[in-house]
Amino acid sequence: MNGPTLSPIRILTADDHPLIRAGLRTFLATEPELEIVAEAENGEDALEKYRRFRPDIVLMDLSMPVMDGVAATRAILEEFPDARVIVLTTYQGDEDIHRALDGGAMGYLVKDMMSADILNVIRSVHGGRRGIPPAVAAKLAEHTPRVALTPRETEVLLLVAKGLTNGEIAGRIGRTEETVKVHVKNILQKLDARDRTEAVTTALRRGFIRLD
């Protein structure tokens, strides 16, 4: 006598690139225990599709138009506290990971990870456990304890990255040039950077800022 048939893990994928969604569809179709029930092309669409299909798992990209992945994760969890979201992204910075986990994601995957990692994380999160592959855990461990930039420091750093001088930044944010100098000094210290260029490079690599 055959045992009971287990229901497949129902998955919603959210990514603004059709080729990525198609690749996920092809890959996940090879696993009989997994089923893609809906696809979303941006964060707002992901929220609407979640309301409609109530999937077991959401595979959520971070960078999407209309509403990004972190905002979409927060919005879904606000309405559905039991939702289980896994971030699946190209971003590998420790601050990207922290931001996603702070937003309520239960797992974090990078798109070029081995298929075994992806499947293991999906199964772990479906079982109610965190899904943090070794490579992601190692990235977090590189920068422990976590050092966070304030919203104002992040704003100043973005303007530095765009090539503005301290005087121009002061005019943009409505503060004195001396205040901007203090912010820049704090940024350099927090990011362990020798100068503005290194601070911007480090911030981009770790995910403190994005220029796209």
C-alpha cells in the first residue's frame, strides 16, 4: 500500500527579470516536491500575488521597481505574520544580508549558489527554521559586531559617491560644512576607510549604498 502523498511546497517567485523567473521555473520543476504557483515582477506585484495564492514560500529578489524586496517582505509579513520569505539576489554584502533579515526574511540566497544550497534553504525555511548557507554566515562573520550607518550618514555617503564636495553636500542637506565634515569623519571610521574613495568602494561592496 502506498503511503500518503505529501503536498508540494508552493512557491511564489518575485524578480523583475523574466529570464531569472524562467530559470527558476525550469530549475524548480525538476523537484517534484516543489511547485511554483505564481510569479511577480516587482514587490507590489509580489504582495498582490501573495494575497491571492497564499504560497508556502516566497523567493524574493532585493532590487525591484515599484517596491523593493525588503519593503515587499515587510508588507507581506504585516498582513501575513506567518509568511516565509527567502531572499534570492545577486547582492552579497553583509549589510544587504542584515537588511533582509531585519526585514523579516527567514533565509538568504545568492543567485550563483549551488542548487543544493537553494533546495536546502527552501526545505529549512518551509520547516520553520532559518535558511542561512555557510557562505552567507561567513560573510556576516567577517564584519562582527555589526556597525551601522545612521540615515544621515547614509545620505551623506550617497552624495559623496555622486562626487559632491562637502560644501555642496551641506547645501543639499541644509547643514553647515563643518557638520558634513563630522559626518564624513564618522563614516570613514565606521567603514575603516582611509579616504572618501575607499569609503564609497567599501560601502558599495558591503551594501550600505546602491547607485542603481
